[in-house]
Amino acid sequence: MYSTPLQMPSFARSRARVTLSALAALLGTACGGTQGSDAAAAERPLAATAADAAAEFTDSVRLDGAGGDTVRPTSVAPAATGPVTTLPPNEYGRIPIVEYHLVVDADASYAVSRERFRAELDTMYARGYRPIGLGELLDKRIDLPAGTSPVLFVFDDASPSQFRYVDEGGQLVVDPSSALGIWLDFAKDKPEWRHRGAFCLLSGAEAGRSFFGNKGIEGQETAWRFRKLAHLDSLGFELCNHTLWHARLDKYDDAFVQEQIARGELAIDSAMPGYRVRGFALPLGMWPKNRPLAWAGSWTDAKTKRMTRYAYDAVFEVAGGPARSPHDPQFNPRSLPRIPLGKGMPLFPTLRTLEKEGAGGRYVSDGDPATVAGTKQ
């Protein structure tokens, strides 16, 4: 899930090589039925909105035409603090789990431009989507204003493009050009846009994918890594495991699989002692041969004899479209589908497919967390 082949530690390079083209084929196949072309999406009618300004804005957050990727609008997003859809409450509806990797200068495979990332925040905000946490999804604690809808943001691979520090006069501050910096700037005048989402972490990969950068890569010092995890937690974001160095788990035996996952868990605990990790993201979306090891297992360090156990409530797939509501009887947290975003993988067409009532439509809050509105599907 990188713009260049993943650089593994030297002991692992001969055992795990992931080509970008192979991953592109994988995601292309997985997303085929969910994210159609922009031309096809344009034929689907949008639901009426409560405010003409919001509708005008969201339609203006359009595309470059060919690839369907969102571009930065020239207009200013309306103050969408109230309901922005006329769809009735439907808390059995679908929830987009959006999946970001690199946030850089220009769109590429598994990368979005900074301009596009900001535009997609604009798009979701104007359409009435509001961020929720993984724990809120799992525990059925989705408490949103009436007429708004949940979206879960998930960031994979822990690259500096997602979270970078810069030194300003001896003080470390979030780089405003990183994904986190863009997010914080976007949210500063939108109190209802909470700091919620999950960062799925690598701790042992090279090329800067070790807790958002190390060894001076992109100016990131190794000593800053643990501080970054604590910073995310203090803001309200959640930490998620993505293995030690992104090994394709379907290629290895049970012992190796458990070591990869447990050592990722152990690294998070080293930074945040006692932190409860509730989610795990499958590298490349590939399940281990022994599928249950994706959500529970253990590994014993041969040197220290210390055993590390892991147990996750949620496992993220790499693709699959919008997820079912946790109120849906078919909701399966151990197989949560996501919407991967990058060049040729747009967000807007998927959002349009949700603008309908009933089965397959978007989750729309009734404003009362004590009741579940809608009809079971």
C-alpha cells in the first residue's frame, strides 16, 4: 500500500515482496462492485437536500471527469450544522469506512493529494457525514444530530505523510501539510467535526513506516515516535494494529502470523502501556490460512520468554464498500469492509449510491441514541 515497493527489514526482504501492480489488481477486483465510474454515478439521482446551498456546494465538489477524483472546490462549504438530507432516519443503513494511505502532492496508487484529501473532508461534511470512533461503532454508541450520518476514517501504514512534526523555534508542532495537520485545520471552526478515527500502525517497517517516521526520514526523528501515538490518543483518535512490517499473512505459518501481529501489539503497548487495541487491519487484505488468528493469538519471545497475547474486536478488510450498521443483524465486526481511496479509486460515486431509502441506503441518525430508527434489513 505504498507508492514504492515496501522496504522490509533485511531479514524479511527475501520472504515478503509486494508489488504495487499486484496490490492494484487486488484492490481493483475487490472494489469492482462498489465504486463505479463517475459517468455511471452521474446517472444516479441525488436525494433532495434540506438546503439548496449544501446541494449546490456538494455538486460543485466535482471531479476531473476522467478518473472521478474529487478536486478542491472554489466555493466555501456551508455551515452544515443541521440536517442536510431529507432522507428519513435509518439507523440500519450503511456506514462508509474510508481508507487512506499516503497524503502527498498528487494522486497515485494508494495515495491522494493534499488538495483532494481536504476536498473529501469538505464533501463529507457538506453531505452531513460526521466522524465516529471505532469503539463507538463496535459498542453501538453512535450519538449524532438528527439528519447526519456516521463515517469512520481509517489511516493505514503510519507514514509521515499522515502525521509529521516540524520544529518551530524548538517546539514540535503538527506539520500543517500532513493529513493530521489538514484535518486539524479543517475542524478548527467545526465543533461537530470531532477528532475521531483509527490509525492502523506499523512499527518495524523501514522507509519511514515506523510510527509515522524514524531515522530522519522526512525530517522525522526516531525519538518522536512514541510521542506521536500519545498525541493522537489525546486528541481522541484510536490506535489500530497493522502488523510489525506489513507481511502478507496468507503466505506464512501460524507461528509467523502470530509473531507479526503480537509484535505490532507489543510495540503499541511500549508507547502506550496498557492501551486497549480494538482493531486490526489485514495487510493487503489477505487473511492468514488460520483465519481466527487475525483476531486472537499469542507469541512468546524466545529470548525473554515473555508472552504477548492479542485479541481484537474488529478486523478491517482492504475493500468491500460501505459497512453494515452495528444494529444490522448481519453486522460482522471481524470482517469490516472499507472504501480504499487513491488514483482511480474515488469517494464521491460511493457516497452517491447511498443517497436512497431502505436497504443499502446511508445510515441517518434520528438524534436520539436511546432509539434505533428504521427497519431491519
